[in-house]
Amino acid sequence: MRLFFAVDLPDRLADEVAAVQDRLRDAEGLRFTDPEQAHLTLKFLGDVDSDRIEELETAANEAISNAEVEREDGTVEPVEPFEAEVGGLGVFPSIEYISVVWAGFRRGEAELTALHEALEVETTALGFEPDDHEFTPHVTLARMDDARGKEIVQEVVRETDPTIGRFRVEDVRLTESTLTPEGPEHDTVTRFELS
């Protein structure tokens, strides 16, 4: 099973995701993600034997109960259901060499980062590879297969600052990704409620 932990965007934001993708439609060489499956990946696990699901569920519950956010006043709070706002555009790895175009988070970044870090601790303890890059909360909009449309993407990213919308994050999902000729299909394996 190809698995990852994610926060899903609500269905009502799919049209907003699609509207932002439309700004990039003239850029050749882009492969767009399905707006109906828009999500933030908290931790990608890769191919996992199905008999490890139970230990991953235990690890996720542990991570969610341990995740904490440090506030500006120095207080530390557990991560409970919170408001997130998706907006702004960015690229990986750089504006000169683009492989991924994404929408960022204007609100909820601290909570999402805390969840990522807690999941990282628990999954690496199970032998999963740690991430080799800094965590940036984002929703992937498109992947760039070749550079034909790079200048259009650069212009859209530099000159627009779209807002996709707000939503309440109430759970984390263990998601299975099945690769198909039409693109990946995502199915929720388990939901973990933030309490």
C-alpha cells in the first residue's frame, strides 16, 4: 500500500483550487492535481505492507496526542481542532528550477508543522525514513514535467496572490494512494480526530 498522512481540504474548496489552477492552464509541461483530492501531506510513508497499518494507527494516535504548538507568549498548547487558510503560491525547489507548483497556508501553519513533527518522531521510531527537506505546509496544484511553460508559471507565482479559502482542521487521515493511468486516486484508510 502506498501510504501518507494528510489533512484533506473540504470538497467545497475544490472549485477554488480549480480556479487557481486555471491561471496556470496556458503553461505547457504542467500536470495538474485533481482539485477534488486537494490535501496537505503531513508525512509520506511510501510503500507499506498492509500488516503494518495497526502500528501506524497507534503511532498516529500517539503523535496527535503529543503534538504541541508554542505560542508567541511562550505558552505551549496541545494541537486541537483549528482554523486554516489556504492562499498564496509557491514552487519547489526554486523559481528558476520548478518541479512543483503549490498553494501555501496563511493560517494554521504552526499547528500543521507541529502535527508533521510529531508524526515524524513516531514514524521514524518505526523505521520509516525521515524527511530530507524542511517541512513547508502546502497543497500541490501541479507538477512540472518539462520547462516549456516555466515563464508563465514564474509570472503567475510572482504576480498573483490568490486565496483558496478557510476551513476547520478536525482530523488527520492515513491515506492510500493508488496510481492509475488517469493519475493517483486517494482513499482514506483511517481518520484520527484532533481532540
